Amino acid sequence: MPTTQATTPRKRLGSVTAEVVEAGTPERRSSSANREERRTAYLMLAPMVVLLGIFVVWPLVYAFKQSMYQGNFYKAPVFVGLSFYKYVLTDPGFYQSLKVGGYYAVIVVPGGMLIALLLASFIKTLGARMASFMKTTVYLPTVVSAVIASVLFRLIYADQGLANWLLGVVNLGPKNFLGNASMVIPAVAVPGIWLGLGITTLIMLAGLLDIPESYLESAQLDGAGFLQRTWYITLPLLKNVLLYLFVTGLVAAFQEFLLPLLIANGGPVNASTTPNLYIFNQFRSATPYAMTFSITASLVLFIVLGTISALVFRLIKSEKAVDA
Amino acid sequence: MRRGKGLTALTLAVAGAVTLAACGTGSSGGSGTTAAAGGGVGTACASPTTVTFWQQKFEDYQQAWYKKYVDQFNSSQTCVKVDYKVVPADTWTQKLQAAQAAGNQPDVVTTNYGNIKPGVAQGQFAALDDYLPASALADIKPNVAPFVTEKGKHWGYPMLVEPSAVLYINSDMAKAAGLDPASPPKSWKDLVDWSTKLTSGNVKGITIASVATELGWSSWGLQYNSCGHFPITDDWASARATDSCFADVVNLYKTLYQNKLMPQNPKVGYTDAAPFESGEVAMMVNGSWALGAIKKDKPDLLAKTVVAALPTKDGGTGETTATLGGWTLTLDAKSKHPKEAAAFISYLAAGDPNIMADFFKQAGYSKYTTRTSVDKAIAANDPSTTQDANMKTISDDIVAHGIAEPVYPWDISLAMGTAIESGMKGTAPVDAALKTANDSINSTIQKQQLKGTAPQS
């Protein structure tokens, strides 16, 4: 495989290489080497490009084509152009679902990250044996199936469930967690945070352990307290980890549909119908254009999520750590 | 939509179901019908043709009944093998849509009456007239035939009829609250009063549908009772959900919910009788099938259960408060083996009347027949069925005045269900919720080009 040195012609006096003699001028040699290199690069990229083409690009193109044909599985599809984009973009349900997805993400992502940061900081202070026990404990919810968690939390939120029993003990209950439009998303967000806590905490902990101890020690010697050390040293050096967790968490939370589906079935009155659940409901509704509508809504959501991710990356640029 | 016409037809239904008078054109189903009744399918072949049958999951005894007779059909001949699958109700549509998208949809499925005509409009079903013997089609009671007939052909074979909303009262609890179960609530006001008196501590006065998908269909009878029409014009040209009579329906649900006379977060769906069986509620609104569930699950509760027609808005009697739902077997338009699949339909639903008679026996006679010959078989096998007081109430006071399920697309019913849920749970003022439903119905009319497409049968 050619090395990067080959891109700049080496002009060592008295040591003209056989390559150069064969290839003619150094310029020509360099361009042929470039070609060689490009070919290698393309060859190595080819499998990924082919796979992306088959599993991402072609389905997208095909979905776009399908979104312009109204039809069910029994009649020949009819070309309707971009009508369905109009239907989706004028459907109040679609915007409502975007709001719900945004609201859920705003609770789950920062909330989950804050709790994970506190937990990780706490685990970092523990001894080896205790830390490994805590790591296992924190990671446990991750291996719980979201379906089982949903059933559990449905029972917890029931009229005579654990949550209302606890509220009853302190004379605050009972609350209608799943039947009240303003409470349902926070209620669904609790298992959402709980299920994601394990991985977030471990990544956060890895980031914390990467911060050189000497920085924190010298800051401590200069009289910086815990909060100052966290604000001026820990958080800036965790920036990339936080950015990664924020973007992936935001996109994942925005796309959550299993928890609201199983805990509240998107209700009451679509108050917990997240964008994916909205699309899913459109797909499984017994309307003659369910397929076209749900494909179109998916494409629109794809654009929305892409835009959100791009915005986040623009606003918060990742940087190399100072000592990297 | 179908005022008057439905009533006359259903009065006939009861005459058929209860007094067992032969109101049909007679039966020729007879006993001993074999798979060969499907026409052109033999009983001995070298290798069987496989047809797939998906059944929506119902009460446990139904699954047992289906399995028994699918096995019996498979062992009765060697030409057709039925591959039988039970699909839970809440995943039914997406599973079916996914199978249709992949081109491997089942040959035969259970379809409810409400989905027959929209399905015909979409070209989803094959007409059974080409495959079933004329005698099997003639056996269908004349009042049920319109539910499955469109353009002069039969698109599903009806199996049963059941009212979707019946009031169940726990007589012990009613007496303890100083109420007389022998004179159940008549008006919506009475219903609220009863629910209030019966609510104490953790026991709620009543349980009724509370989510849009269930309100969408279980409130049809109340909508019709309040307005005398459904929330769309008869020619499906425009919505009329903002009529104040629909607000009355929403307000009934709202009162029950906001005053905490019903569970705020029900653990189970509308069709499940569990809260009534376990004594968590004193009254229950549920379909007639719940009576069968009580007979199976808690026979000792049966003596304490009083059944009544759901109250009417102003307390009048002899009015519609329930629609008649029910299930059919349909043949997929894209089935590769329509003849063999129809042979199975013919065997199970349209053949030996004793097969369906066994079904009604398993159901504790909480559902109603659709075939004259099955009535005769029940009368011969189990004459005691006419003695049950609760059954008589359902037949005389509910089924007799019931109307067929509306056949407009489900989106319209769901829009109304959403409006009711929205009003009852206070996510929007009642009028605003109905306005939203009205807009949604008009949007459906426009998107699905419904204007002027209402079936005329």
C-alpha cells in the first residue's frame, strides 16, 4: 500500500529511484501514484458504499417514490404527486407528535445526563470493590427489556399502584398519572431515564477517569472547591463525551415509541404520541392510504431529525482536549 | 342512516334468535357437511394444499373452539390443510398490513361487520358466491345478510351477532347502596346517580370505555341514541359532529370520569370483564360477550348479576343504545387457493349447524346466531337456553332495538372517540373537541374521496 510520502515527489540528489525513471517526470509519477492511491481508497470504501446503497440509499429513493403513489395492497397504485406531503404537513396530529417527542427528549436527555454525571462522580470516589458493585448495579436496568419495564411502570402508575400508595403515605395522592395529559410524559420519562442510565453512567465514568488527576490536584492546591473543579476542569474536559451523549440521546429520545405505546398507548388523547408512535399508528390504521401516509410522514421525520442533529453539531463544536 | 330499517330487521333477528321461529328462507346446511361442500375440492388427495387462517384473539373458549374444529377439518380430508394462527387484537392491523405489504397475507381471516364494506371498496375480499353452495348463503338470516352483502354479492360469511354495549349491575352492591336492581337506571341522569351512590372507597360505581380506540366503537349506540344519526351526513358528503346532541354524549362520559365514578387508569380494556368480576366496580358497560365471560370465570357471580339495556338520554324505552357487532370469515382477494380456503369457510361457519351450535354453547349463549339452521340445532340440543332471564333481557331490550355498526371508514369513528376522550379527560373543552373531530372527519372525507360513496344496501 503506498504511503502518504508518495504524494510529494522525493527529490533526493543522486538517488533517482527506478520508479521515477520508469514513470517519466516526477509530476507524472505523482499523479499516477495518486490514482493508485485513490483506487485503493475507493476499493476499501466500496463494501461500505455498496451496503449503504442497498440498505439506506435505495430504500430512501424507493420510499420517496412510494410516497407519491396512493394505493393499498389490492389495487393498482395511483400517482398523486406530492399530495401526501401536504396531508402530513397540514395534519395537526403530526405537529402535536413533534411537540410530544421534543418534550419527552427535553426531560429525558438532560435529566438522564445529570443523574448519570452525579452517579459517575460518586462511583469515581469509591474503592475498587465497591465501584465494581455500583457499576453492576447501575448497569442492571439496561438489560431489562423495555417491554417488561413498561408493564412494571403501568402497574406502578395504576389507580391503586405503588406510586399512589407512596403519595398516599405523605397525603399527596392519588394522582391520575396516565389519564392526565400534563402528567403522562413526565410519567413515561421516568422509565425512559431509568433504562438509559446504565450506559450513560458508564460512558460518563470512562470520561471522568480520563481526566488527569494532576489537573484536579493542582486546582485543589490553589483552593478550588468541588463545584469550581467541576465547572472549570471536569465539564470542559468532558465536553466531547457530553456532546456525544447529548446528540445520540436526543435522537434516540425523539424516536422513542415503545414506552409511550405500552405504558399509555399514546394517550390520553395523543398526549404521549411521539413521532414514531404517530407514524406507527398511521401505518396500523385501517385506512386505504395508511401505507403512503406513514411512508411520507417517516420521510418528513427523517428530514426533521437530520436538521436537529446538524443544528446541535453546529452549535456545539467538538474539540480536541488540550493535552490530547 | 339506517333508522327504521335496522329496527325492523333486528326485531326479526330477535324473533329468530329467541323464539327460534324460522324467519329465514330455511336451511339446507344439514349435518354431515364435508370439506367437499366448498365445491370442487375433493376429500382424498396425494398432497394437501395449505391455506392460512388468522383468527383475532377473543375469549379463551373461542380459541379452543377454533382449534378443535380446525383440527377436525384437517383430519376430515387430505386435500386442504389449514395453517391456523391466533393474532392478538392490539397487533392485528399492523401484522395484517405487514403481511399484505410482503404479499404473504393469510387466505382467510376473521373480519368484523364494520370492516366488510370498507374492505370491499378497497378490493380486499373475494366474493364467496362463486365458491359456497347457494344453500349455505340462503341459510343466512335476512336481517344479517345486509351486513355482509354489497353489490349483490356476499363478501364474508357471518358467524355471530352481539350487541356492543350492555349494562351489568352487581345486585348485592346495588342493594347495599339502597338501590333496587330490579328497576335499573333508565336515563343518563339515573346512570350518573347510580354510579355516584355505588362509588365508595376503592370501589368505583361503573366502568366504561375511556380510550379513543374503544370509545370509537362502543359509543356508537349512545351517539345514535342522542342524535338519531351518526356524525356524518347520510351521503358521506360532510361531517356533522358539532351538533349539540353529540356534546351530550361527551358530557355523560365527562361526568363519570371527572367525578371519579369510574377507574381513572383502567388496568384492562373495555372488552374485559375482570374489574366487574373482581368487585372493583359495581356496574359495567360491556358487550354481551361479558356475560359469557362471567359464566366461565365466576359462575357464582352470575346469580348476583343483573343485565339491563344501557340507559337512554331521556329515559325512554325501546330506543337504540347499542350497535350490533360481530364477526365473519372473509376470503382474501389475493388468495392463491381461493377454492380450498372457501372450503374451510364453508366447513367451519356455513356447514354442519352443530359446529356453530357448539360455538354458542361455549359462549354461554351470550352471542346470537346468524343462521336459521343453527337456531334449530340449538333448540334441539339445548332447549334450556330460552330460560335465562339475562339472555332474554339482552334479546328483547337490546338486540331488538340495536342497529348495525356504521360502515363508514374507521377514521371517522376514531375522530369521535378522540373527541369523547378529550372531553372526558379535560384536555379540551367539549365544543372544541367536537370541532376538532368535525375537522378531522371532513379531512378524511376529502382524503378518501368519500362523498357519494356511502353503500346503498
